[in-house]
Amino acid sequence: MSLFSSFWQPKKIRGGVHPEPRKAATSDRPIDVAFPMPAMLYLSLQQHVGQPAEPVVKVGERVLKGQLLAIGQGAISASVHAPTSGLIDDIMDYPSAHPSALPSPTLLLEPDGEDRWIDGLAEIDPFSLTPQEVCDRVGAAGVVGMGGAAFPSAVKLNLGRRTRIQTLLINGGECEPYLSCDDRLMRERAADIVDGINIMLHGLECNKAIVGIEDNKPQAYAAMCDAARPHGGKIEVAQVPSLYPMGWDKQLIRYLTDKEVPAGGRAADVGVLMHNVGTAYAVQQAIRFGKPLISRIVTVSGDAVRAPRNVEAPIGTPLADLLGFCGYQSEAVARYVMGGPMMGDALPHPNVPLVKGACGILALTETELAASDAKACIRCSRCVSSCPVGLLPLEMMTRIRAGQLEAAIGYGLKDCISCGSCSYVCPSQIPLVHYFKYASGELVSRQQAQHKAEQTKRLAEEKQARIDRYKQEQAALAAQRKAKSQQQKRGEAA
Amino acid sequence: MNRLLASAPFARSDSQVQAIMKWVMLALSPATLFGIFIFGWPALLLFAVTLLSALFFEAACLALAGRAVKPTLLDGSALLTGWLIGMSLPPWAPWWIGVVGSALAIIVGKQVYGGIGQNLFNPAMLARVALLVSFPLEMTTWIHPAPLFSASAPGLLESFAITFGGAAAADGMTGASLIGHVKTEFSQGHGLSEALNSGGYAFIKSFLGWRSGSLGETSSLLLIGGGIWLMRKKVITWHIPLSMLMTVALMAGLFNWIDAEHYPGPWFHLTSGGLTLAAFFIATDYVTSPNSATGQIIFGAGCGLIVYLIRTWGAYPEGVGFSVLLMNSLTPVIDHYIRPRIYGRDHKGRPLELP
């Protein structure tokens, strides 16, 4: 068996597609830091995975830049801070950055134009802090995964420290088309990122980090190599092939460390933790300078945008302002997308605020979408060879169309990462990922319905048991009373 | 706005069903034109009849099923099916052979299953085998190459009479295909070298396609060229063609090594009958072949094995059609058992153990 397995090394990369990069429009321009402060900032209390944050300021209160506005709740959550100084105008339900633009609790902050920081901001030496303090401060600064997942970073750091991870992987893949915010960040602020990586390593009590950068970003790679050189041996910068979805954490883990995360497990199970380059930068800002996460670099692109570029904008900026800043023609837009085109969310309109996890805002024209009506599947199996997970999308799709969701699970529905490679290559334009998302949602709601039915049944049974017990007790009491009165009667008779 | 995608990805590759069909037909064109050139006008007439009737039956079925005719008809799949049938017919067969073949392929082979993507068997091979079993005489009347405008070739009017009027080809024009000839010689107790000699076999002629055989399957050279071009275009992968050809070559090599007088060698097999056409263009049919790489290798090897078995010990001289159909029937089974390993799971689908 060992001989056999040594012959059949698992391939380092499976599947994947080469979508047209479309990055050139934004990757050669410097990050625009001159974005004017919007008239109003809309700070959603739910910008992260986990529980919404709870406001700690009142309507009408004056706040300073960097001041805590809402505090994270429970084990998985993140706090929200003021991106600038100003007045808390309202706390209300406002359309959120979600495909439905569903209104969600949002803090409205009216900037006062002074942009005055909170007091006591000073640079500190991060390495004088204990690892626990580093994690706590990352949490207090509201840092979440900047690559799109928006998972609270402190939770991940704590988990990594508890499980004694061996390698910290830094994801500079940025495999989604259009996006270049990580590319620009690495080119312009490599030293800060490397500093952030060192701080994370300190917080994790780990001494090995690998930065993975796709080989279509040679300048970013060179900049990061230069910045990491003084920390040789500790921080390694590696080039990875440009292939979507190279930035999928498990793909990058297998490529860079030869380890495969078991199904249902986490990266930490194989001794690896992965963070985005943007997160490393946010951690550096939070720990070294005490600046919470209040702004981010976002790629504004798409054919409907006249001057596409990367913009550093405060969290809570209405996307329409950002698009307007880059000169977009709203009549040419066929679809607004938050994130990249492969995995991002469609937005019904741009009047939603920028959130911490938004790496791109795209205004796509009809030509770019290249959408057409779905045709019959010809079983060409391009979806099979493009799937990075090793699923059979066409079989899953047929089962889901027939309503056999359980059978689709047998083909790996639950292992699907919704990367969109299958939909991308399908010559019949079948929206495969759409089917899988529908099926996963349907399975969850079925599970919930079943759970509810079980609960109802249990409650009904318990109620019946209570009634029965009560009846029995009543009967026993009645019998007791009867016996007693008979005894008395007998006593009187005697 | 609502007609457009509501869910990611918001980008599409430029591969389209129509383009795939177009490329396959382009790759088939050199071999087809060569076939029409060496077999003359009757071949062209038969080919045209087959194509047109395939389109007609497709349109009729779609209309009958109440589906939109135009988008499906224009995807090129019916045209390709007709094309493949045309290539696998004896070049001077009467017109109705082409029409019946198209009807069998489109109606029985494809539309009764529910149209494109739903059929279990390759429509063109289903038609070929059904025709061979039903009309053995018409389906085994082979013509010696008589190129267009050459002295021995029939003129256009004469050709109309051959294809549509049932006029018989001149005696000297017809003869057994080489693969059939060798088989007959074997049954009469002659050895291989003698059979090849009397059959006028020359490897280079066979490889170029200067031999009697079906309309479009004589030129191994042009078919291999077209197949390699399709691989470069990423329309097909190497798995099925290579495993099919290798299996035939290995079997032929093995038996030829054991007894050279009774078992023709690999070169003879690779340049005979419809093997190259089937390996690159028919066994690779998306709909009826397995969808994993490993499954495709098994499928191709199975096709090759059955071709060799039928050619060597079966009753028919050629076994390509049967072998593809038999392996088609195994495709669902192969797909059921041979699946790619899912990331983070072992081959049985259980999560990997932690190191």
C-alpha cells in the first residue's frame, strides 16, 4: 500500500478555471486615499459572521474617530467603531449589503468634518504585549477577515493559539477577477503587512508564516519579498500558480503545506491557520497604532465605471458614493456586485453601505455578464474537471432538479464551496451553483421543520404526561378521601 | 434585469454548445472531404441526404414534442449526428439508407429519450449497427477509390442514378473491405501474408486513406490530425482515444507476437475500419461516455478490447459500432463506481483521519 500511495501522490491542485483577469484597469493605479468623507455613514451592526453587535452610544451623542459604537456579543462577533468624528443621527433599520438589501439594524453617523481621533492614541511596541493581550486587542479593534469572509479575526487567533498551530498562512492569492486591492496593498504597504504578520505570529506563539501570492502579481511578490527579507526563515513568501480558486483556503493549504484538511474539519486541525493580507494590515494598524478597523481598501471596477481604481474608504460609505467617485454610468449597469464576480453577491441597488468584508464593488454591463438562457446539459463533464473539490456538479444538478436532495448529498453537495468554477465553464450556461445554494437552503429549512415537528411532538407528549399524572394524583387523592370518610363512618357506626 | 443572473458567478467562459459542435465538425471536415474526393459524386449525394434528413427528423420531433425548434436545431447536435452517420456509411449506398439511418439516430437514438443530453447510446452508432443488422447487403458493398474527375469515376448524372435510382456499381468497382477480405481469407485457411497480398494491402496507403471503406473513415491520418486538433482546442481529452487505441494496439501486438500468420499486427488494426474515427469522434461523445477521467480510461479500454475481440473472433469483420454501444450501456455503471475523490475525504467518502 505504501508503494502504491508513493506512486499516486495526490495532485497538488485539482480543477480550477482561468477566468479573464480584468485586473489591469485597477492594479496599475495607486490606492486612492483622497476619497471625500460622505455626508452620512451607515454602520451596520452585522458586518461579520456571528451575532450582531450591541450599540453602546445613544442617538444624539457626539462621537470621536475610532470610538467604540457597538460592542460584539457572545463568542463570535465583532465590535463597530466610528470611522470619523460626528453625531449619532439615528439607530434604525437600513438596507444592508446583501442580495436582498434586507433592512438590518444600522447606526447612522453624521460626520462633523473635523475627523478628530479619540484621545490617547500612541504607537506601542506590540512585542511587549503578551500573546493573550494581542488577541484581545485584535478583538477589541473589531478586526474581521478582510478577504470577504468577515469572520472575527480574534476568534481565529485564539483558536490557533489553543491548538498550537505550526504554520500561519497569509493569503495574497486574490484569485477573483477584477479585484486588485490586496495586490495594491502588498505593493504599497508591504512593510506594514509583514509587521502585521509578525504581530500575528507573536499572538499565535508560532514562528513560521508563509505568504502565498499568485504569479500574476510579480510586483506585489517582489515588494513582499523585500519586506520579509529581514525576517528570513520566519516569514517565507511563495508564488502560487494563477488559477481560480487558488485563494480557497484549503487549496492554498494543500499547495503550500502538502496537508489536506479532513472533511468537516478546520485548517487548525492540520496545524495551519490562514489570514488574508488585508487582515494582517488591519491587525498591524490595530496593535501598533491602536487604530480600530474603520476603513478599508476596496476595488471599484466594472465596465460601467469610467475611472476604475482602488479606494481607501471609511466603513459605512454608501456604495453609490464610491461608484460616483469613480464615475459610473448607472444606465449602463446590468448588475451591481459586492465582492468578486465568481463568488460575490448581486446587489439590487447601490444604496447600501460598505462593510468590512467588501473587497470589491463592481458595476457590470450586460456584455461583461455574458448571461444567456440555460440549455440542456450535454454531459461534457467540464464541470467535473473544473471542480477543485472533486464533486460531480452535473449529477448533483440532475438530482436536485428531480427533487432528490438526499441523493445530491451523496454526490457531495455538502462539500461544495460555491466557488462557481462549474457554472463558469458550463457551455450550456446552466447556473449550477444556484442549484446547489437552493438545495443547501432547502435542506436547512427541512431540517428546521423536522426539528420543529419533533419539538412540538415532545411538548405535546410532555403535556399529555402531565395531564395523566395530574389525573392519577387526583384519583389517588379522591380514593384516599373516600377511604378516610368510610373509615370515619365505620368509626361512627362503631 | 431579472432575466440576467441573480446569483454568482457573474462571469462566463466563452465555451458554448454550438461552438463545440462546430469545432467537432471542422475537425471532421478534412477526412470527410477526402472521402468525398476518393469516392466521387455518389458519396457527396449520400452525405447531403443524410445531413438534411437528420435536420428534418430533429425539427419534426421537436415540433411534435411542442418544444422550440429553432434554438435546439441551431445548436448543431443533429447536424453532427447526421455527419457521423454519413461518414460511417458505405459511400455508394442508396439514398434511403441515409434517410433510415438519420431517422433511427435522431428518433430512436436521441429524441425518445428526451432529446440532447438524455440518450444512453451514441445515436450515430445505434443507427450504424441497426442498419448493418437490417440491411447487410447495402451496408457491406464497398467501393474501390475512384477519385472525382478520374476516368473510372462516375459522372454527376450517373451518380444520381447510383444514389437515387438504385443503379448497381460496375463489377470492377466493388470488393470487400480489407478487414473483411482478411477475415474471409482466414476462413478459407489462408495465412495473413497471403491474405494481405491478395487484398493489396500497403500500410502507407491504408494510413493515408487510399482504401475501400466507409465514406469518411478511411483516412487514419486526417482523422488523427482532426482528433489532435480537437484535443488542443480542449473539446476532447486524451483519455478515451488513447486508451482505446492503445488497448487495440496492445492486444494486436500480443497476438501477432504469438502467431504472426493468424493475427494481424497493430498497424493493420489501427489503419482499418472505423477505429480512428470511433476513437476520436464517437467514443468521446460527451453524453454517452463517463464523466470522470478514470472512468473515461476504463471506457476507452473497454471499447478497444471489444473491437479487438469482435474483429478477431466475432462473426462481423468490424466491431467498432457494437463495442461503442456495449460500453455506452456500461457508462452509468462506471459513473456510479468511479468517482473523483472529494477533498478531505477518502475514496469511500469518509472524512480523512487527522494526522
